[in-house]
Amino acid sequence: MAIAAPSPIDDALLRTRVGAVYALALPTIAMDLLGSALMAGYFWSPERAAWLLAWLGATFILCSARSGAALAFHTGRMAAMPAQSIARLLVLFAGMSGMLWSAAVAGMLAVGTDNQVMFVVCMALGAVSLTIANVSYWPVYAVFATPVSLAAALGLAVSERSGHLVLAGAGLALTVAMFGISRRLAAKVLHAYRLATTNQALVDSLGERGRELEQACDALERVSRTDPLTGLANRRSRDMRLGDEWTRAVRNGGSLAVVAIDVDRFKRFNDTHGHDEGDRALKAVADMLQAGIRVPIDLAARQGGEEFMLILPGVDLAGAASIAERVRVMVAKCSTDPAYALPEKVTISLGVAAIEPAPGRSVHELTMTADAALYQAKLAGRNRYEIGTITAVADAA
């Protein structure tokens, strides 16, 4: 039966626990080497030299391999390695270290003097206590501490000193107690890690949902301000932009111009060619208007139906007239553009107005003047622009 692959959360949790073990790996390895050297030095004698040197050599080789693995983890060279494989490697190294220590402890307790036995017991307890920090991934602690503790109990049991069986029993009881305590501690640590991982996943999920909601709100805001057919600003955006530019000009000074635009004989075009062609014509006009202004300084808006408006901040009357003539010509020529292929020529009429906003004046003066000029352009034959005149502010103002 195939074994299911771990979930991303479980894999991240295991990697975090393994990382906590590796965070203490180098100090633990250093203490391992120091403890081994002290024990070998305290037990050194010519008749024990061979097995002590063999034990020290094996310990050094194993510690070198453990150090290499720890450095590879810290430098990211194990990043692509599955977390379960990294964990197995840790358990393997811990088990091998536990076997080396257990062999030395059992042998030294069996043949050592009382002082040497006391020293070995202290070193073994110190090693087991020090490695309890590895309970973040409990198997690493268990495969080291269990053989060392059992070896100490066995070494005391086979020795011939007074009270050796009592001491062996105490060592065995200590092994069982340490096993149970470390297991419960590991469960608490695992629970804490799981909570932290779950909470982080929840925070990440909420952050992602928040970004998605923000993007949706932005999209909704753009839709609420955009004409769906032409892609230009809609009437709501036009009104907001006019109000903002008026306020800015009153505060900072300068001119504000608008160009009111209407597609000539659009009802007849629609009746003759159908609404689909009418929509294509409106889209072509919108493209020309957008291409003829200074984006994003200026704004081209569809007011509704075949009516459009250009808002031109900082542009005087002459400048607005120049822009009006440019877009008029662009619209008149676009009918022959293969990209649009309109069934007949489309033209626009335009009304131009400009003002220097000031207290006592209104933005409605500007738009009404532009509308009146557009009406004059229609009466004068269409496909042209007319300039509207705004009277000066009354002296009383």
C-alpha cells in the first residue's frame, strides 16, 4: 500500500522541529568530543589504550560527519532534501552516537574504580541531560539517551562493587523516568510547534484573503468609475475629477479647460447600421480621444450615450482649442483605419471653454459654457469646434 505524502503543513512542521535540533547540533557535538576526551583521559592506561583509541577515533569520525550535516543544513544545501530524509539522518547519527557512548559507559563501569565509576556516571547523566534539548524531535533524544542510560545500568549490574544491583536498579528506574518525562515534554513541544505552524498558516491565509479582498475592492472601484463599453471614465468619475481639479486650481491658481463632445448624427448611424456598429463607432471615438490627451494629467470621459468630455487641467482656451481640433481630425480619419473599418465616416462636434477658478465662481459655469459652445458647433454644420466665452467675475465678488 502506497504511503501518502505528508501535507505541506506537516512537512513544514517537521522541518521546523529538525531545524531546532540542528540549531544546537554544533555545541552538542563539541560537548560530545570534550566528554569523550575527558573520559578516555581519566581511564587511560597502556592496557586500555587500544580500545580507547578506537573509541575516540570512531567518535571523531562520527562527530565530523554530524558537523558536516549540520553545516549543510545551516547553509541551505539541504533545502531541496525532503524533511523526512533530514529527520532520518538525524536519528541515524544520534543512534550511532548513543551506541558509541553506551559501549564506553558499560565497559568503563564494569572495570573502573569507585572514583572512575562516579566520574562516568556523572558524564553519562550530563550527556543525557544535555541532549534533552533535542526533544523538539523526540526520536533523536530517545535513540541516544536510551542506550546510554541502559548501558550505565548494565555496567553497574555486572560490576562487583558493593550495592551494584541497587545502583543498577536506580539506573534502570532513571532510564524509565527520563524516557517518560522526555516523551511528555516532546508531546508538549510538538503541540506548541503545531499551534505555531497552524497559526502562521492562518495568518498567511488571512493575509492572502486580505490581499484578494483588496484587489477585488480595487477592481470594483475601477468598474464603478469606468464606462464598460469604451473603457473611459464614466460620468461619476468625470464629476469627481472636475470637483478635484476645480478645488486644486482655486487653491494653487491656474486655468481649467473642458471640451464637450458629441458624435454627429449618431442616432441615424445606429438606425442605419445597427447597435453593434454603433458601439464600435463609440469605441473608436473613445480611442481617439484617449490618444489625443495627456494621460494621466487630462481625463477623457463618456458622459452617456454619444456624449463625451475632456477635462484639461492647467490648459488655457487656446490650448484647449488646439486639443479639440487635434481629436476632431483624429476621429474623422479613424473611419478609414483598417483597425476600425467603420461602415461610414464618423465625425464629432466640440465645444471648448476655459476658466481660472476662483472663489465666487462655479464649475457649472465652465461646463454650461462648453455645452453652449457645442450647441453652436452643431448649428454651424457639425464636424467642428466652437469656443465658449465666460463672463468675468462681477465686481461685487
